[in-house]
Amino acid sequence: MTHYVILRDLAIIFAVSLLVIWVFHRIKLPALPGFIVAGVVLGPNALGLVSDVHQVESLAEVGVILLLFTIGIEFSLSRLREMGRQVVVGGGSQAILTTVLSSGLAVALGARWPVAVLVGFLVALSSTAIVLKGLADLGEIDAPHGRLATGVLVFQDLCVVPMMLVLPSLAGQSAGGAAGLLLALGKAVLVVIGVLVLARTVVPRALAEILKTRSRELFLIAVILVGTLTALGTAAAGASLALGAFLAGLVISESDYGHQAMAELLPFRDVFISLFFVTVGMLVQVDFLREHPVLALGGVALVMGGKTLLAAVGPALMGYSGRVALLAGLSVSQIGEFSFVLAREGRGAGLLAEGLYQTFLPIAVLTMLVTPFLLQGGPGIIDRLERLVPLGRLLPGLRSEAMATADQPLTDHVIIAGYGLNGRNLAAALRSIQAPYLIVELNAQTVQQARARGEPAFYGDATREEILRALGVERARMLVVAISDPTATRRMVRVARGLNPGIYIIARTRYVVEIPELTRLGADVVIPEEFETSIEIFARVLAHYNVPRSDIDDLVDRIRASHYEALRGGDGAGRLHLGTVAGVPQMAVERLRLTAESPLAGKKLSATGLRTQTGALVLSVTRGDEEITTPGPHFRLAAGDVLVVVGQPHQLRAAAKHVAGESVASTPRQRS
């Protein structure tokens, strides 16, 4: 009967969640806050539709372990090296400053110091799931503030482990006081070292042997077994299951099979994490929100405003502008999912009183609900703030004399906004033809490295009018926007067009939906990455079919001239007709296998009649592990061969019948 109750509760949870998430999708909000709302509706403090909340909580804990496991898979030592400054400076300053100041404020309000430290931990953490999903949906994860926010989140994810280790000592449950804490940390360090040794030696070899079976089931079971054994090992050593889950993920990430493991685990993780957010919503007391609205809203404003400013300190120290620093701070200003885990552990250990726990829950939930709106409206908020407060003086960053804006009286030059891969390639091309150019970049370290190589690179936010004026935009021939920030790109185009109506503006964008807006704001050419990739693919395919290069170039030119209209089909097929290219009459490719009963088996290719009777052309033959390209007329076919044939659709249908031994009417060969 207990199983029946759990199954019924799960059915109710998923049914209500489905309805709420559908509504959120219709109003274009992310799904994760929707699960929290569903939990509030379902919980005992609202409709009370779920009878056994504790059973659901135990399932939700599996979601937390899987979340840490997948974070460990996504995290790697190489990634830490790549994001070193963002993680160490940005994440370290945010976590330390937020923890210290939040703890100090809690002590000032009368809390005991262990409780105050726990409060600091709870406030310091942000929501990795919501922020990364929101930034990815907005196409801003590679923008300067997106990279900074990601660095902060990586550091926070690492901080979860020591925070959970310290929690028993704060609650007075760790024997031996400070010595006991040091012993626990020492054990954890030894466990980490042992896990890393296994990650480099045993696990990759074991997974390699399992993969030889080509069985997805065996691979999935092996990955789960690695996670389970590592988690149990850390628990036996006195650490937490969460630490073990993270280390298990790290073990997988250091092998060659991390991406496949992530793909296999994502569906399970998403289901259990959804349950976790639902249970978080169930814990919220609606009566508290109704009786203390000022306290709840004031707490949200204090937490999010304070975290925004504190998280902006690290980027400012690294030399980023006030606008980018505040956007990064705004992105991580909410309270995160692991804060709920710490809060629940703290309440279970008697460290967090029920009243304080119930005050924390609605404030944390509200910050998560507000976050999607802040991510979408953040640039507009910062723009309005800049009109009131001079952010350049408030958060000036550490700018050396070499990073001052340009004052050369250049004319007829090119301004390159952004010095990533595209910006570097463009600068090299302009340098080769001795065309004058200036580079403007928001990453101070990138500017320093570029200047060390002799590039005319300058630090500055090219969305600002004074920066563009200093770069001589009124005298420039061209502006090339080569950044990954859609909002900044739009603003840059608008400001530059207002300052110089005659300048030629080329803008890069990730998505084609940005083309109309950027064109309206003044861009002469908008290059969408997704369609340029498609063009490169089909151009190479047509070249493989020996289509003349001039015909391919003509087709590409017409597609670009029409603003990629031919590629915009909603069904993915678009309106690109290869028949418009001379010599390509809507061709297709088919793979046909010769069975033992096929009359073609054992015959020479010239004797099969495939070309003469069907019009289809054999491009290659696959026999076992060998591929024979462009087989000659005397090549003898065998049972089991796979023929790769090309032709028009009706020719391919005739070829399939011919291979199967069915009679077909003679199909004339295509004349060229």
C-alpha cells in the first residue's frame, strides 16, 4: 500500500508540474522556477494534495546527488585552468565577501556565530541550474558577463564540498572541536587524492573494456556503479555522499567518456532535480508570506542587491567595466539550490531554528523566481542605472595606462569590437593588406596580451558613446562587431549608427532571429553563425559532387543577398532547391544492401545493369570494415555489400527494386 501512495503522489506531482510548466512555457518563463511554484501549490501549506512529503523528499535527495555527479562530470581540471582568473578572482571574492558580510550582519542582528556562518553559506551560493540555463537560452553564456558568472558558479560548486564538511562542526556534532574538523578535512583530502589516482589509472581502462561490448546498458550501469562506490567510499571515510557524488563525476570527466556518460545520465538527473525543486516549493509556508510580506520582499531586495554589488567587485578588480561587472553580479544574485540542501542539513542538526528556516525558505524561493526576469531585463536595468550613477567611476576597474582609449587621429580605419577568434582573424587579414584598424575589447588581460604582440588594442566598452568617439568612429570607414553578447551588439550598432550615419557596419550574431532587429538598428550586414555553418556544409557537399565552383559561389551569393531566406524553412528543410544549380537535378543518396538472394551478388558492376536500367550511380561499396570508393566496371559484387548510390528519387526507387530482384522499367541516364 505504501508503494501505491508514493506512486499516486508522484502522479499528482507530475500532473500538476506538467500544467504549471506548460503555463510557464506559454508566457516564456524557464521551467525550474515553475517546479517551485508547482510545489507551493501541491504542498501541505497550500492545497495539500501530496500526502507523504517525506517520501518524496527522499527521492529528491537522489536528484541532488545526481546533480553533484553531473557537475563533477562537467567540471575538469583543464576547464579550471582555462577559466582560472574568472574562477579564482571572480568566484573567490564573491564567495568570501558574501559569506563574511552576511555572517557579520547576522551576528549584528543577534545570531550566534555558528548560525551566522551558516547563514553566510546559504546566502553566498547561487543557482547553477537556473543561471546557466537562462544565459544559454539568451545566447549570453559566452558574453563577458556570462563567462564571469560561469566562473563564479564553478567556484561556488567547489565550495559546497567544504561547506558540508564544516557543517557538523558548526552544529557541535564533530568530536574533538577544531582538531576533529582538521581530521575530517584531512580524511577528505586523502579521499580526493585516492579518487584522482583511480581516475587516472583504473576507471579509464575499465570503461574502455566495457565500451568494447558496444552495449549502452553495460556502460550506464558501469557509470552508476562508479558513482555509487565512490559515494559510499567517501561516506565510510566520514565525508558526505554529496562529496562522493562530485568526486565520482570528476573521475568520469577525467576519462574519455565524460560526454557519453553525461548524455546517458541527463534524463535521470532532470527528473530527480525536478522533484527536488517541487519539494522545495512544498516547504514554503504560504501563511508566512501572507503575514510578513514586507519581511519577505525586503529580504529579497537585500540579498539580491547585496550579492549583485559584492559579485561585481571581482570583475572590477580584473579590469572589467562597471556595466559588465554589475551584469555578472546580477546574474548570480539569487540563492541557489545547494543552499536548500545546507539549510535542511542545518535544521536537522539543530543549528537552524524553525523560525529562521521558514524565513529563509520564501526569501530564497522568491529570489529564484525573480532571476529569469533579471537575466532578461538586466541590460535595460543597468542602462537606466547608468543614467543615474556614473558606473565608470563607481566601478572603474584596474586600468593601466596601456589600456586607455585610443587618441590616434586615424581616418578611414576599421574598428574591431571584440578580440576573440573572429576578431583576431580579421585583424590578421587587415594587417596583411596594411589597412588601418583599432581593436576594442572588454577583457583587460586580452588587451594586455594583444598589445604585447604589437596590436593596436584598447580597453573599453564599445556600447558607450564616449568610447566609440575616442576610437574615431566619426572618421572610421567600418565597424565590425565580433562579440558574443546580443544585447551589447544591438546597442553598439545603434550608438555607432547615430554617431556616423555613413559608417559601414558588419555585425556577427549567433542566431538568425537577430537579423531584422540589427538591420533596423543600422547594421549593413548581419552574419548569423548558424546559417554560415549550414552554407559551409552544403558548399562542401556540392563540391564533392563535382558541381562547378562558380555555380556553388553563385548559389551562396544569392542566399546571402536574400538575407538567408532560402534557409529559413520552419520544418528545417528551408526553400533551398539544388535544382537551381546547373547539373544537380535534385539528387539524393541511398544505401542499398545486397542480400544472398539478390541477383546482383557475384556479378561485375558493369553486368548488373544498375546504371543502364535505373540511372543510379554507385559511389562506393562497403564490404565489412573496408570501403571501396568509385568502384570500376569490373568490380565484382558480393552478398552483404552495402552500395552507396546517388540519383534522383525515382532512380533510387528503381535501383532498390533492381537490387531486390524485382523487374523495373528502363530509366534513361541523366544527360549532363
